[in-house]
Amino acid sequence: MTVPPEAVTGAAFWRPAAGRVVCVGETMAALAPDPPGPLADADRLRLSVAGAESNVAMYLADHGIPVSWLSALGADPLGDKVRAAVAAAGVDVTHVRTDPHRPTGLLVKDPGPTGTRVRYYRTGSAASALGPDLLDHEPARSAALLHVTGITPALSPSCRDLVSRALAGPAAARPYAVSFDVNHRAALWPDGTAPAVLRALADRADIVFVGLDEAQDIWGAGLTPADLRRLLPGPRILVVKDGARAATAVTEHGTRTVPALRTRVVEPVGAGDAFAAGFLAGLLRGDTLTRALRLGHITAVSALNVTGDHGPLPRPADIERLLGRTAQDWARTPATVFTP
């Protein structure tokens, strides 16, 4: 379950064991106006794929971490598109189910002056029929780390049961560590149950990712990372992302905060998933919390600089050079110092 802890300024912190990561959740086909603009004015739509968990899986694969994506797709061309796109990034998709009776989910982006609205067409999708039995089979049974998000429990009762079972029992007794990205999607929680459900699930995970603004929307305005730690005392590592400003990792031994890299933003969608993948990759390869947070920021830039959810990482030499900078130099570093 764990590997020997690493010393961080005199204190030891827990980390997941090295091994295969399994990311569980729905990925949909995605349509967006091309060029970007209001959907009603579009003459052309660009087809891509979109899914928080598969985004994490693809970036983990980019970092050389063995990773599988576990989900279900319809027996349709959109499902073929999704499967091929995720596999092309180096992710194992051999255990993704094909459902002959339910379609692949679809989302449509509608860019506007105040931001991009997303319209979902996922009710009754193949992935919404996933359930806790998924955890009885490979690759989940042999995973070192299982990654799930707060999107999945909102899709259906069986999907909620899946995430609940993944987080059942004491953390030390589970066969794998669990990372949980809150990923609140208000449109998926029309009954108002999100705050209680997401808090209960997050508090049972080993690693939790949550945006500060996201947490303030769900659990109360004015919350700080320290407030969130009191709200979620259970996770071994709580990572609070404060947008373009910084990210903070809280453990039982203290807090580490690392400023974000300054960069241009083409589209913010997918940056949170990229950050989670970078941070997890850092932990899995034995980095300190500071280096793991830095790797999260570096990976997030790759998503921020493209119109899709998944962009190319910088060259390995550039990554290592940035990871090795002093704290003062890091804080002054623009992301333009590296190129993919």
C-alpha cells in the first residue's frame, strides 16, 4: 500500500506505492465551434474527446507512469474515436467496456464573452451504467493507485455506488491508494446534494485535489486552505489549487505552497486534470512535495496553452531544469522558458 516515506525538511510524509495507476470515469466525444465563437453562429464544429479521468491518464502516460483508463463506451463511431484518442497517448484501454445498448456521451461547448458554457448529452450513456463490480476485475484489482473524481458519483446511482465502494473501509485496509479530484460540476447535481456527498467522499480518500474557488462555491465563501483541512481532516494529502496564483499541499506534517508559472491561457479546460497528473507523477517517482507541486504546475501549462484538454509536455531537460530551480528563481519564472 505504501513505500518508505521520504524526509521533507525533517518530517516524513506518506506517498502511494509505485505501480500502475487506474483512472476510472466517463470520457465523451466533444464538439466545439471552429474557430471559437458562439455556438449559434458556428458553421463548423471540431470533434475531440473530453473526460477528466482520461485527461489525467494521458498526462500520467506522458510522464512515463504506467496507467490504465477504465470506463464504458457505446458501440458507435464516437466511442471508437474516444478509445483511439486515449490509447494514442499511451494509456492502456484494453479493459474499457463496449456497451451495445447505450451510446457514448457527448458534450458541446458554447464559447461566449463571459466564458464557455458546456451542454451535456450524457443521460443514459454507456459510462453511466458503470457500477461497483468494476472494482472486482483487472486492472482495478492490481492497481497501486485508483484515481476518481466527483463527476462520476453524479452520473447515476450505480456510479455513486462505484465511487463509494472504491473509498469504503479504512485507507490502510484498501488494496490501493485512492486519489479524488472534487471536480464539482453544478449541472450534474440539480438536487442540491453535492456539498454533502462530495465532502463525505473526499474525506475518505488518500489524496484530494480541490480548487479554492470551487471549494468556496460548494462549502462556503471565504474558505482558506487551513479551513479546508479542518473540513476534510481525513486525506493523507490535501492539495488546494488557487487558480493562476499557487497550489498548496497539506499533510499531517505541515504545508507546502508553490506559486504557479506565469503563462498565456488559450483555454483553461483540462488544466486541473493536468495539474493532478503532474502532482501524482511526482509522488509516484519519489519527488518531494515541492517538486511534485512544481511538476503539477508545469503539466498544467501544457493544457492551458492549447484549445483541447491535452497538450504536449515540455522537453524532459526543460522540466528537470525547472524542477531544480531555487524557490526565488521559480517564483520569477515565466512558462515561456520552455517549449514543447
